Amino acid sequence: MNIYEDARLEQTLETLSDQIGLLVIDLLIAGLQQARRQTHIFQEFAEAKAETANQDRPF
């Protein structure tokens, strides 16, 4: 049996390929969202640190 002649197998492989593609896209999106949240948190810490550094100076 030639695997390229089996229509059912071809359809299964195509579906599997589509699902893996969607999984990769979902993982990329999740990673980007996490990086964005961490960047936002870091910016808040940096702003708070800058504010306290400015308050320590009397002039």
C-alpha cells in the first residue's frame, strides 16, 4: 500500500497538520501576552523606583 494513495490517511495527516499549526500559533500568542504583562510590570516597578529616587533629594 502506498501511503500517498490512501485518501483517508491523507485527510488525517492534513487535519493533524492544521491542528499542530493552530497549537504553534496559540503558543506564540500566549508567549507574547506573557512578555507583554511582564514588560508592563517592569515598567511599573521602574516608575515607582524613579519616583522614590526623586523624593530622596531635598533640592
